[in-house]
Amino acid sequence: MKHRASGILLHITSLPSRYGIGDLGPGAHAFADFLARAQQTYWQLLPLTPTNSGTGNSPYNAYSAFAGNPLLISPDVLVAQGYLSPENLGALPLFADDRVEYARVAAWKEQLLRIAFENGLSWLPGRTGYLDFKTANGWWLEDYALFAALKQHFEGLPWYYWPKDIRFRHPGALDEWRERLSMEVERERFKQFIFFEQWEALKAHCVGLHIRLFGDMPIYVSLDSCDVWSHPELFELDDNLLPIHVAGAPPDYFSEKGQLWGNPVYNWEHMAASNFSWWIDRLRHNGMLYHTVRLDHFRGFVAFWQVPAGSKTARNGVWRPCPGKQLFQLVQKQLPDLDIVAEDLGHITQDVRELMAYFGFPGMKILQFAFGDDLPNNPYLPHNIDKNSVVYTGTHDNNTLKGWYQKELAPEQRALVAEYLGTDSDYHALHAAMIRVAMMSRADLCILPLQDVLTLGHEARMNTPSQRDGNWGWRVLPDQLSRDLASKLARWTWLYGREGARQQRSAATE
């Protein structure tokens, strides 16, 4: 990030679509056009990896660190490419337009993708692009395609409950199941090919509009994932391939029991001995998808909170050191152009700050965290925000600004926020002032959740971390992405000097 810029946080699932969920088709391309009209430089997204109902459809607890989410495949593009006929979309279910109904959408789309695969069987195997995709991505695709096919065969059963021979990946069992499920495995390869083909088309459209894609990479993977099944040596597992320790966060002011995430922790000694090859592959893969990558829970690359498996809370955990400096020194050598933002929220110690400073990684500043008991020294207050950072009104884990104001602030806190911003405590005045101080801050990059730009309340919140169900569902309506809204965003961007990055790129391509 070399120039002042701004952008919008909106996940693909939240885009308008008549198919029950946002996708990579016309709605995504139209949103990129909206961002260009609004003079925005960045489109920040949540992880694109496959979600499942067993983990509440969270994009941060996916089946794979490398695969794309088939739910994001656009039916309209499949029709345009000849994989589907318009008649295949004729009996379209009536989906809600303001929420994602994951179970209904997943069932309908699975049937649709089966039809698309069957329609393409006669000509797809000889298509050069398909063969090239399978060759270039075989290092992760083959394991994932078999994993996904087995998942369906065993009706969603976690892999650690599969029969012993395939759970332990005995070579004979792998060969047997690949043969037995050969058509299902090929269908999973097809889904991934289509996903990444549609993603590359969207990325090319964004590049043409001088929009940079800002992705998100969770530090941990789910226990019930292809990554743990196919590479158990990378994780701290026992002889039955179950976790010895799991990840979490220690007790603090907000949680007296700490946070117990349940993800298996990495075997960092093994990873270091293999020159962090899995991490290099993962970061390279994300660097190909996005222009900028946010590393979630960055402090876990310095030291991580490890809890004995089976614990009911995270209280009994301990801090374990991590060779983060060694890893990122290797990343700098092998992936010198990778643009990284560190998610440095929560329990941040001096050694985490030192690692970020050593590599020059920008951190995050959240305005909703600014108004505690430590004014005027709170690091999230606009006057304390440093240049090498990304400022947000809130993230996907926060309430919306309106929800925060109405549901979370006591009257005296509202008065304090209003006093700091130099406005009265009327919500509309305060809301506009919060966005303006984010845009005018010294931070190189300002990212606004679309819900805050639209002045939406708590009903539009994307995720409540302590809540398992009901998350990740909010969607924007087509008429909310108006030209008036784009003009307002463009005016703020010009007023606070955040269109320079777009001007630089436009000039470079002329």
C-alpha cells in the first residue's frame, strides 16, 4: 500500500442474486462496476473456501485451505458457457433475497452442478483449459477431489470416523476408493475448475477497473478438513489421528473462560524441517487469488494459545512459541511481491509488534474499539492511528455502526463518542462522523463494511463470534447499490485524498 486508498468490505455471498446466495457471476461484476463508480480501490472479501453446515457455514472453518466454494459458482455463467440450458433454471425455487438460506441453496446447487457436469462430459475431458487446470493444481486438487467425494459417500461423516484404511490413507485403500468413486471424484475436479475459471474472469474484470482484491486467510484449518486428512504430519495428532492440543485464546476482559476454537494446532517443528513448504504453497496460492492478503490471527505466528484436547474451556491453555520470523523470512525470499496485512486484534504483545515492524506488515485499527476507559491514549482513536495501517469502522465480527450505537453503547459512552467526534449524540450525525474520521485518518487504507455505508442496523451483522447459528447470512438488495450511494462514496474518497491509488494505476495503463 503505497498510496492513500479506500475500499469496501463485502463477501461474495452477500451480493444480490436470484439464486439464494451471491455468486461470481453478473452480480459480482456489477458490484465491481459500482466500486469503480464510487472511486474505490479495494474490494475486501472473506475466505472463498468451501463451507459446511457442520461449522455453521463459517468461511473461517472450511473443508480445505485451497479449494473454492462451489456455492459461489454462478448458474448464469454456466448457461452462457453451455454447461446448462435456460430450461435447467426454469424450476427455480423461491429464495429469500435478503438472507442466504444455506441448506436450501446447497441442495439446489448440488443438483444443478451435477447436471452441468453431465452436460459437459462429452466435450469437457478434451478441453485444453480443463486439462491444464488439473495439471497445474494437482498438488492439492487430487486429494481434495477424493476427500469431497468420500464426504458425500459417507453422508458428511467427519473423516476421522471413516473406515480405518481410508482414514489412515493406506495406499491400497486410496487406489480402491479413487476407482470406486471415479465419476464423483471427476465431478469434484469439475466444480473446482468452474469455480476458479469464474474467479479469474471476475479478477480480470476488477483489474480492468483498477480494483484490487483484498482476500482473507485464516491461520488455522478445521479438523474435519482435507488438509488434516491428507497431511496429518503437519498437525499435533495422536496415534488415532485425533488432536493432542487445540487452538484458542486465553481468558481476558471480554471472556473469563477464554475462547476454545477447537482447530488442531500445527506441528511447527515438522513444518520448519520441511522449509515451511505447506505454508509457502498456501501463501503462493492466496497471492495468485488476491492482490492483498489479510493473515487472520497474526499473533499466532509469534506464539499461540494451546489447550489440551477435550477441555471444556480455554483456561488450561499455555502459550507456545512459533517460528514466525523464520517463516516470513522465507516468504520474503520466495514470494517477494506478496502484499500482507496482519490482523493484529486481541491479545497483542510487544513481540508481535516487533515482528510486524521487522517485515513492515500493516496492522488493523477498528474505530468501534476506540472508546474504552483509556482515552485519549487508545491506539484505535483516529488521532493515534499510524500511517502503515488499515482503518475500519468495524469488521465482519463486529456489529454494524448503527447496531453498535443502539445495542452496545451505554448513554455515557454515546456522549463520549459524540464529544470526541465534535457532534451531538443523534445517531445519524454520529454515524456520518465516524465514517468521515475513518476516511480522514492517517491510515494508508480505509475499509468500510457496506452495511455501515448503507446505515444498516444489527439485523445486517455478518457474524457474532459467540453465536454458532444465524451467521454469514446477510445480503444486500440490488436497489441499495444506487448511483447516489456511489456518488457519495466517490465524494468522500476525493475529499479525503484516497483516490490517488486509482489515479496512479490508471495513469500507468494509459
